[in-house]
Amino acid sequence: MLKDKDTDKKDNRFGEFGGQYVPETLMSELEKLTKAFEDCKTDPAFQKEFHDLLNNYANRPSLLYYAKNMTEDLGGAKIYLKREDLNHTGAHKINNVLGQVLLAKKLGKTRLIAETGAGQHGVATATAAALFGMDCEIFMGKEDTERQRLNVYRMELLGAKVRPITSGQGLLKDAVNAALQDWAAHPDDTYYLIGSAMGPAPYPAMVKEFQSVISKESKQQIMDVEGKLPDAIVACVGGGSNAIGSFAEYIDDPSVKLYGVEAAGKGIHSGKTAATMELGTPGIFHGMKSVFLQNDEGQIDKVYTISAGLDYPGIGPEHAALAASGRAKYVGITDDEAVAAFEYIAKEEGIIAAIESCHAVAYVQKLAPTMPKDSTIICTLSGRGDKDVASIAKYRGVKGIE
């Protein structure tokens, strides 16, 4: 078994979760990355370049949109949508990618690798590689390449090589396995650009730092229009990057309730689910201690969800800690509920949102009517749904759409 090399370093952990459970060959790379990350947080030149890219390339700040039609239809709380789907590349992933690609350049790396599920992180990584003139290889489960053919072509169009992974279930966890193996074999020139708030330290804290722009913006935006903090934040959770970015600036505001929405697939107890926080137990996987779906022998269980971006059998360690402390609540939404929400937000607000995001929308449909009319909810739309139209049409039995 791999042992955590830095058990006593509190900055590697979120309560009992986190750490660095990796082969010795990667420890020096993590040490260099940790130092570069700590330096960048206080380096004015780095911060200026990063925020210039966010504003003038990624199209930030993203809109905080008042969903008037949904609010009136559901009754109860006012609903605001944080429109990460309007970012360049169509999702929140670009925020973290731009920060990490600057670190990769700082470390002298010339090749980027990344895992991707729905393909949005892969597209963002391929985009940054093209912008900065770096080689790029994306690891993607074979099952996910078939569900997300549009994003596969987008990555290839941007100059990246997409490697379909056939081991295991051919899903996101298998893509992570392959990327970690590649990184361990090519540490000198390669930077592993992890897309979610998971993996060995410093990745969870680093992804949170770069994604916290979501909640930094939304906090100021909601104060400008409502004059007070929101009552609830709702975001979908796979590994948890958009959710931790949406939560970050509110974690120390106990009046703001935090809701992470998982993919329950065919149902929590159906055997076809990805509801980690409902069914998972603590374990060690992919370089971290967190909560995972695993069997009695400690082997990682198979997962199922209609959403390629939420098919990870675990969750980032800070989310595990937030759940353990009671600071955040994690709930499951089924395929049927998410697809209904996909159709609902399209018809009510004229927004075709990612099926991942529609898990959060589905929970807002349940939550908003239970809250007073003078209360507010911010729901993060983590991405746009162009990539999902064909699969949703197939789910509904519509023929002829590829």
C-alpha cells in the first residue's frame, strides 16, 4: 500500500481527507508543483497574467442571471444562475486550466496530459495547449468517447491527441489511471493537468484556488443586486471542481447553505448509480484519501450515470470533509430527474445546459418551493449542453440525431 508521504502537513489535508498517496517517482514532481503553486499565489506577475487570461480570453466575469421564469413557475426563492456555460470553451473548466498551464510553463514543461469525462476539461486543456504552443494528450474512457463524440472532435481539431481507454469500464476513473501512469513514466517534460478537485496534494487546493473565481464573482454580484448573501448555493458534483469553486467564498459564511448534487443514475439503491456521498466509504485511491464507492473488499465499484462528467466513483477530499463536518449537504438526482430538468430549463429560460448542470437544476426545482419568497438561490450552470443533445434525444427515443 502507498503511504502518505506528508501525513503531518496540515496543508495537505482537509480534516482526515487528502494527503499524497503516490509512488516515490512522483514525489519530487509534487514537491516542485507545491512550491510553484505557493509562490504563484503571492506573485503579482503570475496573478496579473492569470486574471488577464480569465478576463480577456475566457470571457470573465461570467453572468449572474436572474431566472425570472423559473422563479415564478416554482414559487418560493428567487433563482439566480451563475453562467459558467458562457465561458470560452463552454464550461467552468477553463478557469482551472489557465491557472495550471501557467504553472506548467513556470516549471518548464512542454507537454500537457489530462483526463476527461464529458470532454469539457479535455477541450479546455487542448485549447490552452494550442494557445501556449504545447503538446497535448487527453485520456478519455472509451465509453465516454462514444457518448461525447463532438468533444472528441473538438479536442482533435485543437491539435490534441485523444487516447480512448478500454481498461475497466472505460470511464473517467480509468482515464485518470492511465494519465497517472503516463505522468509517472514521463515526469521530466510532462505536466498532468488534473481537472477536478481531487488527486494528491496540492491538486485539490490548487483547483479550488483557480475555480474560486466563480464564488468570488457571484458573492459580489449577488450583493450588488440583492444587498445580501444568498441563502443557498447549489452545484453538481462529480469529482467536485465547479462545486468547490462555487462554495469557496461562502464556506466561512454559515448562513449560506451549500448543496452538492450527485448523479444517482437509475436510483440510489438500483446498483446503477454514481452517488458517492450517499453510498461511499473512506478509502485511498488516485493519490488521496477521500470517500469512494467500493465493495466489501475495498475494490472500487462500477458506476453508472447518463452524465459522462459525473461518472467518477469518488469525490474530492474537501467535499468529503465538508460533508463530514455537516457544512455542506450532498444529495442525489436520478437520470430521469436530470433529463426532465434539461428540458425544463430549455423551455423556461431558453438555456440548453449541460446534463451535469441539470442535476443541480433538478434539485433547485425541489428546493426553491420550500423557501420563502425573499430568499435567494445561486445555482451554477457548469457548462453548456450542446454536447448532450444527441444523447438526451436518444434517451427520449428521438431518432435521426447523431
